[in-house]
Amino acid sequence: MVLLDVKNVRKVYTTRFGGNQVEALKDVNFSVEQGEYVAIMGESGSGKSTLLNILAALDRPTEGKVFLKEKDLSKVKEKEMAAFRRNNLGFVFQDFNLLDTFSLKDNIFLPLVLSGTSHKEMERRLLPLADKLGIKNLLEKYPYEVSGGQKQRAAVARAVITQPQLLLADEPTGALDSKAAKELLRLFTHLNQDGQTILMVTHSVKAASTAGRVLFIKDGKVFHQIYKGNLSETQ
Ligand code: ADP
Ligand code: ADP
């Protein structure tokens, strides 16, 4: 089943002064099946952030449409966007975006608190997830007390505790050393094996190679894609 469908997406930025136009995305078409793990690679300036912002419903395309399941994102009203994102999407960022004054546990709970989930339900979801992500003993710690890799694992927990249809990751290994990066990618693989659909933007070939499919974007267009071969299953 198709989870995400990107159809003829074009994005033009008009600069404030002089009215110069930048066509950041030209005609982007691709879809992601439920349960897929897809990476998007491309050089700086190729349109990755623009695309991710559109998929995250933070920005709207100039032309074209994005569907999540059957939901047309352009039909989501501005004031419902935050709730739509919270209920359907999980985000992982390069620089973690954890709140320093909250414990890891409270950071992880935050999206559930915002959506009014009961405390009992929050606790019920937390332990198995923290266990899976290897942060069970760190939940009372604060972000400044743990390593980058541990911060990112807490950020992943926060992203998936809402059980999002789609996990969007923007350079999730960009701020990690190679060991922590490898561990994070292993977690992504495990989450995906448990059914989580993942879309990850990355500069790293190593990171991209853990995905089932890699889309290459250049000058605002998807110009190539590679499906992972069976061989790499044993990596
Ligand atoms: P990344 O490191 O993800 O490729 P960029 O350096 O392309 O990020 O962009 C960083 C931020 O600056 C983004 O939010 C993007 O929307 C904005 N940005 C990039 N290029 C321009 C531009 N020419 N004019 C205004 N904002 C821009
Ligand atoms: P990437 O994330 O791959 O680095 P971006 O999506 O940030 O690429 O940028 C794609 C193109 O759009 C670049 O030419 C960039 O300068 C331009 N751009 C991005 N954001 C803006 C913006 N807010 N205003 C004007 N131009 C932008």
C-alpha cells in the first residue's frame, strides 16, 4: 500500500527584493510504500530541505500535491497542521532538538502530553521503547548529561512514541561519530523491520546504504534511484 505519494511537486521561492525566482523543486514524483525505508541523497542546494519541509507539512508546494495515505496535505487547514503533524509524522533532526531543561523521559513524553494522552498510556509505551533503543537507564538524565548518540536515540524515541505513520529524518547521523552513527542506523533498520516507514535525508553513503531504496535528487528533480540488492541483507 502506498503511504506517501508525491505528485508533480514544484516549489518556487520568490526572493523579497528584486523578485528573483528560485525553482527549488521542478517536477518531483515518487511514492513510498508502507513499511519502506527510503533515503534521499543530493548535494547541497539540490532541494532536499525544501522537499522535506513540504513532506513535513511545514511548507506548501507551488504546484503539485502530496498525499499521506489518502489525505491531501493541501487540504489540511493551517490551524490543524500542528495536530496533523503530531498525529501522523515523527521527526528526527541532525542536532537532536531536545529541550535541555527536560529529562530525556519528559522530552520523549512531550508529543504525547501535547496530544492529551493519559499518563498510564505514556508509561505503557515508554519502557518497551526505551529498552529497544537502549536508553532505559538514562530516562531520568538530562540531555547535557548524555552522549550525542544517546541524545539522538532519545530523539528517535520521542519521534516514534506517537506511533507515526511516517518517520522523517533529516541528516540524523550528521552530528554523530561513526560508532554512534552506526548504532543509530542499526536502530533505524530495527524500527523498519518492526514496520516503521522511514524517509531519511542524508549526505552519507553509509547511512543511505542501510535503506531499502535510495532516491537521488539534483537540481530539484529525482534523477535516479537504487533498490537495495538481496546481498546487502547480510551486512
Ligand atoms: P541544508 O544544510 O539542509 O542543505 P541549507 O543551507 O540549504 O540547508 O538551508 C538552510 C536554511 O536556509 C533552510 O531553512 C533554507 O530554507 C534556507 N535557505 C537556503 N537557501 C536560501 C536562499 N537562497 N534564500 C533564503 N533562504 C535560504
Ligand atoms: P538542500 O537542502 O538540498 O541543500 P534546499 O532545498 O535548501 O537544498 O535549496 C534548494 C534551492 O532553493 C537552493 O538554490 C536554495 O538556495 C534555494 N532556497 C531554499 N530555501 C529558499 C528560500 N527560503 N528562499 C529562496 N531560495 C531558497
